[in-house]
Amino acid sequence: MRRHSGFTLMEVLVATAVAGLVITAGFRLIAMSYRLLGEVQGERELIAAAQEVWLRFRTDADMPSSGKDDDKGFSWKADDESIPVEDYELKYRKVTVTTEDGRTAVIYVSE
């Protein structure tokens, strides 16, 4: 009886296939992570732009109703709106902030 020391062709093929699947899944996970990281960074930039515009409207009485900040890469457009509440009318501004890559956020600034 002879003992074989080594792997059969079938074992090598199965091991290669499993290794290929693991490597492919790893690369796909890395690609998805980079894509999601880009989306998160874009959302953070949008939130920062919206916060800055909100602060400008709250602190600057002469803030124009539309404009663009070329340095930071966003623009805004404000519309005056109101809601009747019993004997009072609640006035506010609906401000749409848009980044250069097309992301938008809507914020509301009370007067």
C-alpha cells in the first residue's frame, strides 16, 4: 500500500475557487466602503453648508434671499412663507441649500 503525500487536482481546484471567492468579496467590500465614505463626506459638507446659511440668516438682517458662496461651493434660495395660527401669523423662511454636486437640503428659519 502506497501513501500519497500531496493534494489531488480536485482539492487544489476547490481551494482555488474558495480563495477566489474570498478575494472577490474582499475587493467588493472595499469598493462599497469607499463609495459610502464618499456619500457620507458629501452629506457632511451639505449639513455644514446648511448650518452656515442658517447662521447667516439668524445673525444678518440684510442677508439676500438668494446667493452663492464660491469659496465653499454652495448656493441658497430663500422663500418667505407663513402659517396662520389662530389670531397670529407665523412667518418663516424656507431656505434651499444646494451644493456644487447637486445635493440639496431644506432648512427653515423663523423670523
